[in-house]
Amino acid sequence: MAKLRALQSGVLELAANRNKVLRMFIASRYATTPLAQRELWLEFSWADQEYCSAVHDLAKFCRLTRNGDPGTAVLPENSG
């Protein structure tokens, strides 16, 4: 259960960050230079990849646990 909570917490934290960066990108879409827009897009892209990776790790853990193999479901190295 501790692994599940840690993975869920990570997903929620990364989702909040991803949503914040997306709101910044959308809000500044018409008020920034093309270079600044590109930087915001790159920041969103990075946040989105981090979020997708966390969701994938959570899904993998759940799949392994459901299949009765929780011993192989370990936290990813970057989850802390």
C-alpha cells in the first residue's frame, strides 16, 4: 500500500504542475514573443512527459499487483 500511495501522490503532484504550466502557456499565448512562447511550450512538454511517465509507472504497478506479482513492482528510481 505504501508503494501505491507514493505512486499516486507522485501522479497528483506532477498533474498539478503540468496543469499549472499548461495554464501559463495558454494565458500567455498572445502576450509573449515567439521565443518566449517556444520556451513555455518546451516547459509544458517536459512537464507532460514527466506526468505521462508517472502515470505509466502507476499503471505498471497496478497491472503487476493485479496479476499477483507485487514483488516485481518496484518504485521507479526517480520517485524518491
